Amino acid sequence: MATWLLGDPVEFAFSVRPGATIAAAQEIGWVEGLKALHTLYAVAEGEFLETGTEISSDITLLETDPYEHGWLYRVRGNPAPGAVDVHAYMALLHDAVDAVIRGREEECGGDCES
């Protein structure tokens, strides 16, 4: 998830408990930022293992250290069909942002204010 779309993260919760069986694309919780509330969907099927222990006491880790200490949850199982790794996900996000910017520039005819 692109945390910059949320704004500063402020709160999160999961609707599943450790040990629960989850399906890929199942709604499993939410994360709230200053700008938006985002539903969390499982990226794998299998056993929901745990929530990120360190983000419970410091939610800013979602932005500052998402791959080491700021991760949201762990699952033991199989990735969803079509799942991508972090590098491919970042590329998708960059492409989406670029498309939005291009669309805005086209709408404004190059005379947009930031």
C-alpha cells in the first residue's frame, strides 16, 4: 500500500486473529491515515500468523521502515494469483501516479497550479 496516499498513518486494526485461515483478496482489516481510510486485503491464502508487533507502538514505522520493522502482517501460505513483489508493486504505483499527473496536465492544458 502506498502510505503517501493515506497521509500520516494514525491507526490500524485487523478483523482476523492469529491462526485464522484466510483467502487471497479477503478483507482482513483497515489502516487509517490523515487523508484516507484504506481497507486491507490479504495478499495470500493460508494461515494468518500475526500482526506487526512494532507498529502497534509506533505506527510511523509503516512509512519509515516498512520492510524491516513496519510491516503489517504475516501469512503462511500461497500468494494470490497475479501477486507481485515489492519492486513490481512500486513500479505499478509510479505508473499510476504518472498517469494521474499526465491526465491533470492534459486537463489544464499545461497551465495548472501546484
